[in-house]
Amino acid sequence: MTAAPSLPWVTPELMTRRTRSLSEIRAVAGWVLWLERRPDEQGRSVVVGRAPDGTLHDLTPPEAQVGTDMHVYGGGAWAAERHGSDMVVLFSDSRQGGLWRSRNGQAAQPLCPAAGDDGVTCRYADLSLQDGRLVCVREVETSSGEEKADLVEVDAQGRLHSLQSGADFYMSPRLSPDGRFLAFIAWQNPHMPWTETGLYVTDLSGAGGTVCLTGGTGQDCSVMGPFWDGRRLHALSDAAPAGASPESDRHWTPVAFEPEDITGGGTAWRACPLPPAPAEVGLPAWVFGQSCCAALPGGRLLARGVRQGVPVTLLHEPASGWRDVLAGAVPDDVPVPLEGGSRFAWLNSPPDGPPALMLGTLDGAAEDREIIRRAWEMPPHVVAADIALPETLSFPVENGPGPLHAQFYPPARGPHCEKVAGKPPLVVIVHGGPTGQARTDLSFKVQWWTSRGFAVLDVNYRGSTGFGRAYRAALNGQWGVLDVQDCCRAVQGVIEQGLVDPQRCVIRGSSAGGLTVLSALARSDLFVAGTSLYGVTDLRALAEETHRFEARYLDGLVAPWPEEEAVYLARSPLSWPEKITAPVLFLHGDADCVVPLSQGQALQKQLPASSLHVYPGEGHGFRDAGVIADSLARELAFYRDVFINK
């Protein structure tokens, strides 16, 4: 006899089952390649390829772990190229360190060591391979702890040639098709890649030096994602268009430049006008290797954008401008053109199904698209009504750029969900970053609540990406203030619309979102409880303890450190525990190097109506299946106990 389906359908076992994750889609000589993380192999990441005949092949060996911990968050740890009948993959190995080479998935050969005899440790990321030439970002850490970055070319014998140095950070080194120019992104502390970066080009022929084409130090813009189309160089920039007012709607959109040889030697670069994309084409560069725009034959551009918080795919044609394509698809990155240019591969992340690697045409019907690989399978008994779908809401604000945006999920009403009489309780989710975004793809961490009778409000508070530079920059100097106001305003909005029970609103957030949670509990009586998952409680300690990539992040979000220490003190929940009277649940790992456990411990000790649970061995973000299941069960029991005893 078959067991009856579980109620609700989102069980701890479902959330923690060993499912694949897919990312970094590439096309190489008729193959589709991607990075696949496999929890059933101890979380090993593998480069997988689909051959033109449709067969799937592992292209890195079983002993390899493709990845890098550069900037902590990694990304861009591999590149591939076809050599005759062989597929060659060069990759960084996060377990063994160093750079490696594998041919057709066979045993990897070392290319560059992780450490030298001089005690220097090297990390590699953002690998780019063209005609046998490998360029990448290198981060060097000396035995004394000093860290610095440069751009390097790695030859076939593993010898390193530094191509560019001097900046604090580098990203996206890309060789021109003829190999003469190297384009790259660079920036300096205290900036982040979404606040102030520059697009640079180095002439590797020796006929010219390095020039900044747009952005750079002291310029109020962010540039990212360079790519070549023949001699034309594209990138994504949120610089103000020529002649635009400072108050103009600025968002990441493609820009282009072309080289012109100068009599007597050297090169001048001419800006090529492009109409702004009708969406924000770009993602905050927390990781390497993201791609949001690509060149197509005939001067066309394909882009993955965000419009009002919802992903869209856009095609630019020189004669007609921008238009939406790939109807019904929700790509994570820009779709990758295959040989011939008529078919594309992309990772589809819809709101009602599992992520899947797909093939299709830009204007073809959804039913004509081919699924190459699903990340996981939906339980067979689940029906459409069991899944809560997001509703994009906006709310007016009194000050600064607006309106305020959020994704609202009503409780699911399917046969495999718990039913709640009357207006539902509300879980408010505060995304991390805080330079992040509330996504619309299917999330078990949302469906866990909606299948149990809760409504969910995922707030894109000001500071979030996807809504332009002014919206993103509004949080500058206001973290812990404006994000709190926005979360409270969004909750008031759904209460005014009669969508939730005003007496049963709770708030949860992880990392940076934890600070927002604690501040909201201190400054508002809208919430009856809150959960801080590895959240920030002491901004001063965070400024002193965090890793290199984010070492000066708070200078922009809060105030210059240490000159404005008083502001850090005033914004830190640890400074005013007496203001937090609602119950708080703290969940933290003891191996967290981004927000150390000591942050949660220090505040929890001062809050009588609070509890702390520590997960041994867990870092920043829970990954162990048992930990994820336990943390959600604890949080659910915590809220239900608060509701009963209220």
C-alpha cells in the first residue's frame, strides 16, 4: 500500500534531500557546459557537458572540487575550450587549491600550485580561456596575512605573467578576439563593485598603455560584465547618459566602444551610442562569473534584465531597438547562443517549478523547449494549487526614491497544505546583502511557510538591486534606518489591504538581514517575534573582523570607519538591548567567518525573551541537511509558541 502524501507537502525531508544545483552555463564548440553541485557527492562541484549528440559527460574528474573561495563567495572557477576532438577544462580546485587541467574528464594535471616555497598562497577566479590563452584574477596572501590582487596570464607550462596590478580588486578579464586587447573591471577601497568601478583596456601589443573607458576612481557609476563582439567592446554601466540630469533614471544598461588606430601609433576608443535597455541589466557582483548580456550576429544584443523586480529577457536589434523575448522563461543569466545562433541554452528558474537547464529559440513556444537537466524533481502528488505564487506589490514612500517594492505570497490553498481560518499570519523576509534582491523563483524557504498557512512578504527595501542606481544607493549611510522603515511600511501596506492578521506578524532575516530584523523589533510594535539567522548585532566588530572583500563595505552603508565610530555604535542592536522586548530566536554556526558567532552570543545574553541555538561546524549560511531541517522546525515551533502565548 502506498503511503498517503505528507501534509503539508514541503517537509524537512523534501527541503534537505540531495538535489543538484546548476549554474554558469557556457557554450563551447557545439557543446553546452555547466557547473553542477552534487550534495550526494559531499557537495562536490563538477563541470558537466552535453555533447552535440545529446549525451552528458562529466568533464572534471571524481577527485576534483571545482571552486574558489576568493572573496569568500567565489564563482568563475573554470573555463573550457575544444582542442580537436578533446574538451579541455581548466579549473581552480577549492579543496587542493591551485589551477588544474583535465582533458575529457580524465585525471587532472596540476597547472599552478596553490602555494609557493616563499609562503605565498594564491587563489584564482574569473577564468577566461581563448585560443589557448588563459587569463584570470589572482589573489595573493603572504605568510604575514597581507592580501593583494592582480590579473595574470597562465601559459601552457603554468608560468604566471602579471598583466595588471595596483588596484585593490579586479574582475572580468576578457581578451579581444585578436588577442591584442585585455578588457577588465577594477575598483578601489572603500567601494564595492556595485558602487564605483571602472572599465579598463590594456593594449597587450605594447603600442599603447592602459586606458579607462568609463567609470573609474571618483566617478559616480558602476561598470561590469565586459564582453567583445569583434572589435567592439561592450559592458554594463549605470553612468548618467550624456546630457541627462543628475535625477535621471539610471540603471545598468549596455554601453559600447570601438578602437580607432591613431596615426603614429596607439589607439583611441570611441563611444558607440545605444538606447537604454527597458530594464536593469545587471546583478550585484557578489560572485565572479555572472553574465547578463551577450553579443549576437548582426550587431544584436541579448540581455537578462530585471523589471519591477521580475526577470525579463530582452533583444536589441539595431533597426528596431529593444523588445521582450523568451516569453514565459525566467533565466538566471543571459541565455547562451549555440552554434548557428538560432538556439540558446539557459538555466530557467520559474516560480512554480524546479530550476532546469533548457534549450530553445528566442521566440518559440514554451512547449517547444527542451529540458536538458532538472536540478530536482517535484513530488508527483503536488498540484498547482499547492504552490504559492508571488504577487508584485508596491507602496508609496514619503522620502527618497520610490515606490517601495515587495513580493507577496498568500498562503497556498492546495490539498496538500495546512488550512488556517481567518486572515493568515505573516512572515516577513529580509534578504541579505543588504545589496541583494527578493527573487521570484520557487523557493522552499518561502513555500515552507505558505504550505503551513502563513503569508510571506519578501521585501525589496531601498538598497536592493533591480530598480536602478538611485533606489540601490538610497541605503548609503542609512543601513539600519531606511531598510527598517521600508520593511515596516510594506507590512503596514498589506495590513491596510486586509491581506494578513495584524496580530500575528513575525520577521526573519539572515546575515545583513538579521540587523534589520533586530532594528525593526526595537523600533516598531508591528512584529510579535523575530528570528536572526547568523545576523549582525555589532557593526563595530563587523567592520574590524570581516574578510577582505567586504572590509570597507560599511563605509558606504553606515559611515567612514573608524572616524564615525559613534554612528556604528548608535546603529548596532548590541547598543540598545533594552529596546528589544519581543521574543527573538538566534540561529548561528560556530564556523562563521563573515559574521562570527560572538555577534549573536553577545546580544542574546542581554535579551531575557530570547534563545540561541548554535550549529557546530556551520559557516555563513546553513548547508548541512540536518541543520537546515532543524533550524526550520525550531523557527516554526518558536512562532507557534509565541502565537499561543500572546
